[in-house]
Amino acid sequence: MKKSFKRYLVSFFIGLVFLIVLYIAIMNNVKNPEVKFLPYYTFRTLLRITVTLVVSVVFGVSFGILVSMSKKASMIITPTFNIMQSIPILGYFPAVIILFISFFPGILGMELASVFLLFTSMVWAIFFGVVGAIKSIPLNIIDAAKAFNIKGFKFITNIIIPAIIPALISGSILAWCDGWFFMIAAESITYAGETHNLPGLGSFLAKSAYANDTNLAILILVLITAIVLFINHFTWHRLMEKVSSTGYMPLFRLGMFDLKNEKKVVRRNFKLHFKFRQKVLSESKYRGYSLKQKIIAVAIVVLIFLVVLYTIYKGMLDLRIIKKSLFVPEAANIPIFTFFTLSRLTIAYMISLGFAIFMGVLAAEHKKFATFFYPIYDIGQAIPILALFPILFVYLSKIFGGTLGLEITGIVMLVMDMIWYMFLNVVAAVKSIPEETREVSKIFGFKGIKRIRHIILPAILPALITGSLLSWGTGWNTIIFSEYMPQQGGDLHVNGLGYLLSIEGYKKGNTIMLVFILFIISTIIILMEKFIWDKLLSKTKKYELEA
Amino acid sequence: MALLEVKDVTKSFINDNKRIYVIDDIDFKVDKDEFLAIVGPSGCGKSTLLRIIGGLERPDMGEVLFHGKPVLAPTQEITMIFQQFGLLPWKTVLENVELPLEIHGIDKKTRRERALRFIKDVELEDFKGAYPYELSGGMKQRVGIARALALQPEILLMDEPFSSLDALTAESLRKEVLDIWADKINVTDTFIMVTHSIDEAVFMADRVIVVSCRPGRIIADVKIDIPRPRYGHQRSKKFYGYVDKIKAMITKKNNNHSSK
């Protein structure tokens, strides 16, 4: 047996033993009757995410290949998927639940709804990653394939599948982490005013937090983080390391385990992670769709929503019902609620932006500083931030009282969520400032403010913008989740679109209103992309440094 | 009848609403057993011409006749080696050579035997299980050669086959290719090579077709009358006579072009 493989097995078992000890410790010391189900909950959650990952991979790969092989399919599918991925997932969740439950009453419907929600959060990275990977198959390989008549099915098995494996693994890691992020929302399903918990770690965490058992909630959070870290290190990192070290090293055939330099692995994965994100982003966003394509895409998305509504209202969808659903007293609040929600996002964004720039400059000036953040990235990636929400609220509401506490919790959550993308993008950009550029600034004596203004800021600007785009995207999900807090002694809320969405969607089952709010949010997101981020990004294209 | 006839082939593309002729009315014949080189400045449609001959691209006008029949798609009889090798990174040397044979429906046993024979011919038998990333540039190109020859084509097309290699590797590989060409046991005995190196063309080819740039037209068809093997002649006056003559033609053409 290879030495490196032995080392892998040893660390694997140490990790496993650590996890088991953690389980036993929690199960023996926490006085909650449900705690004995912890292994079962873990199994259910793992199963749920794994099943969804498999579905996402199958879907992402088949549609990715379809889009790459057929121009016609690509004309329609890619822009449609792009719009769909812009819609905050948590927004359409209530509609999905109603839809699935109307077809599959009871637990099966909820389980399916939960898988579907996770699916919509996981599939995009895989799909766009696959499309990007197929596009970047070197021309000489395509030519060789043509010259030797490798086409059709043989082309897929011999050229496409092996070429997308690295992207598939990168995409699966992103999807996997996104899955854990949304799991807390996906396992606690409120329908017609009643909350149903699917057995799992996410719902257990939510339940204990809402029941004010913060200690247990924190323990579960630690457990989740440990599980995610364990799986990341012993499967994903290994796989990624294998496919990335030489570009296309065939999986499994060569000794696939080498833990000799875990730090190096984390560092390299960090870089790959960002390269991959950029690729997914450029594949999904900056494709320059034609007007016709955009219209078709919007029409398809609208059609999907209409079909969903039609099914939910069992064919009773007529103007009278639409009118009745839209002209509810709360509708008058929409403009002001939009303003509140946008303000929250803007405040959180500004804080994140300032912090990210500060950190970026610091990281650029002190190389060691950046290295220090790899472990933070590693662990941070594993923490499902949404899960912090109820825990944080318990503490902050004790200090600030209910509503103000919720307000502050929401913004803190948003900052934690948004800063992540901003900051990581900036660190990645700083890392890729060429040594030559640094030396130029040294030789010509740029120092202090001048150095920051002329060298560092321009270098991190594109990353800041991409980071902004990503952070607003995830921000919308977080805010929908965090404006409303179901509680035993009366629910709490702060005014905003997220609150309205929860009330109309979960409590009243007013799906038409829900779709309308969702439409407003998506419009804001798409307009912001078009008129802010795209504009800024095309302006900064010239700054982009060749890494 | 010539083995291959390129008849009035024209290919253009549109850039900024202007039609640019990459290849304009190119017309030549290649005989069996011939080693033909197509020389011209980089980025002037030589590779496009080769791709048209190989059936990878279709011309706007004109046609390519092989044994008198038009070439419409890549065939087993005309294969190609590439500047960037075009090896599949996820397949071993042996698998890379075997794949085209499999595609052309050759049974498992025969294709294994034949792949091994050609891998041995290019002296890579010790590396048959290696992946492309483990090979040097020269070795990769030899895999490319083995892969193309294993199909036992009548014509081998070479697109700047030595341009991605360092000078010493290129030198020795040129000799290997010449040996393969001269080897009469081999089925493949007609070679067409595109290159921007005049020395290389004069050293290797029986005939050099000189192509101009934008539009790509034939400006000369030079028969190289130096006895083979030519290793001893590379410093000779005659050799440099050909090189200088071709160089002068290309330079003159380019100067005319830029003064217009």
C-alpha cells in the first residue's frame, strides 16, 4: 500500500473518531428527548443533499451537453436558466411547497419540495460550469476529434465527459456547500400557517433555536460544520487535487491520496474555486444575449410561473381571483417595503464593501496576511450561515429587544453573508497581482496612498465588482429569510419585502401575491445587474490583469 | 491522374463587413510518393488550406479531389498531425493511438496490435501507458504521428508539426519523419506539410509551394532538386540558393502588398 494512502486512511479515521466522539458527547450531555435521533437526522440530511446533488449533476451535465451540442437549444435554454438563477431561491419556496403538496399530499410532497428547493440552489453552478468547461476544450483537441471522425455519442464519451470532470467536481463542491447553506430553510416547511419539520439536522437546529435552546443550536451548528469540513477534506479536496494538479490527470488511476501538504491543497483549491466561480459567472451573466433571446427567455419563465399558478389554483385562475389576490391591504405597502429592504441591503453592502477594501489593501501590503486567511476560507465555507440566524437572534434580542434585535440580526446576517464573497474575491485578486506590477510600484517609488490608489485599487476593482454581484445575489436570499421570525409567543417581523413574502406565501397561501413580489425582486436584481454591475464591469475590463 | 487535386479553392470570412480572402483561387496537384511543403508567412491561410484538404473545412468555391473524388469530410485515407498535437489528455499513449482505429471499426485485437506497432515505430513503447502530461513535446508529437499513421492513410497532412518544439527536438523529429516517408514498407507515402520555416521546407520537401498573404495565393511552385538524404547538404550553396530565392519572393510580395 502506498505511504500516502496510509496517511490518508490514518487521518480519515482520526477525523471519523473525532466526529463520533462529538456525537456521543452531544447525545449524552444534552437533555433533549430528540437528541437520540441525531445520527438518524444526520443520515436524512446527508441523504437529502446527496440525492439532490446526484439529480443536479445529471440535470446539469445533460443540459450542459445539450446546450453545447445544439445551437438552437443554447439560444433558448441558456438565457432562460440565467433568469431563473437570478430569482432568489427562498422567494419561490412557498409556491413550490404548495405545488408539490397538491400533487403529493403529506410528507412525500414536502420531501420533494425540499429536494426541489435544494436542487434550484445547487444545479446552476454545475450547469454553467459544465457549459464553460465544454467551451474551453482546446481547439486542437476538437480538431483532432474531427479529423479522426470522433463524433456523436463517441464524441460525448471520449471528449466531453472527460473534459468536464474537473468542472463537475468544482461545481459539485459549490453545490454541496450551497446545499448545506439552504438546508436549514429547506427542512423547515411552513404551509398554510403550520410548520412541518422534515427530520434532519437543519430542522433540528431551527427547532432548538426557536425554542430558545441556544446551547443545543450551537452544538448542532458545530456538528454540521465538522461534518461538512470532514466531507470536504476527505472527498472533495482529494478529488479536486487530483483533477487539478495537471489539468486532466485521470481520476482514481494514479494514487489519489496525498495528504502530505494539506495547506497547499487548501491554497490551490481556494484559487481554483475562484477561477471556477469567475467562469460560472462569465458563462451565465456576460454572454451578451440578443433582444430576441431575452424576450423568449422572459416569456418562458413567465409561462412556467403561469403554469404553476394555474396548477395551484386548480384552473380557477381568472382575472377576478388575480384582482382579489393583488388588491389586498398589504399591497399598498409594497413601495415603502421595497425601500426598507433595499436600504437594509445597501447598508450591509456598504459595510461589507468598506471592510473588503480595507482587508484587500491589507492583504496586498502584507503577503502573509493573505495566507492567514486560507484556513478561515476553508472553515467559513463549511458553515451554513443561514443557520446562524436564529442563534444570533436569541442573543441580540436579549440586548436590543424583539424588533430592533431582529433588525440588527438581519443586517449582521447580511454583512456576514455578503462580506464573504467580496472579501474572498478581493483576496483572490490581490494574490494575482503580478510580481512585475508590484515591482514597478517599488522601482518608481509609489508609497502609501499613491500605491493604494494607483496599484492596488485598480487591481482589485474587477474583483470588487464581481464580488458585489455575487454578494447581492446571496443577500436577497438572506434578507427574505431574515425579515420574519416565527416565535412561540407571537411572531416577530421587520417591515420589508421578505416579510411580506413570508406572510403572503407561507401564512396566507396567496401565491399570486407571492409571485408578484418575486417579480418585483427579480426585476430589481436584473435591473441592477444591467445598469450597475455590467456597466461597471465593462469599464474596468481594461484593468484586468493577466494572472 | 494525380493522387490529390486542389482545384480553384477559395475561402473567405467577413470581418467588420469586409470580406477577407484567406485563400484565393488556389490550384495545385500532388502526386503519389511526393513530399510537398506549403510555405508562407504566419496567419495567411496555409493551415486553412490544409484543413480543407483534410475535409475539416469546406471551401467557399472550388474543390479538393482525392483519386478524382471530392473530399467532403475527414476520411481514413487522409489523416493529420497538429501543431499543438491534439492528444486527448485523459487517455494514455496507447489509448490515444487506438481511439481512431476503434472509431473506424477495427476489431479490438487488430487495433491493439497495430497501435503497438506504430508506437514502437516512433520509439515510445516504454511510454505506452503514460498520459500526455507526462511526455515531452517531442514525445507528444511522436504520439500524434503514430496515431495518424496507425490508420494507414495514403496521405499524411502536417500542420506546422515542429513549431511547438525546441530546436534540437525539432531537428531530430524531422529526420524521423523523413525516415518514415522514405520507408517503403509504410502504406503512407505522400506527405503534405505546412510550415513558415523556409529552411525546413527546403530540407524536407520535393516541392515547395509558396503562398502569399491576404489574399492567400500561390506565388511560386519550386521543385527542390537536392539529392537525398539531405543531411550533408544543409550548409551547401545550392540549399541556400533555394532558401534565399523563396525568402526573396515572400519579402517582395509583402513589400508590394504594404506599399499599396
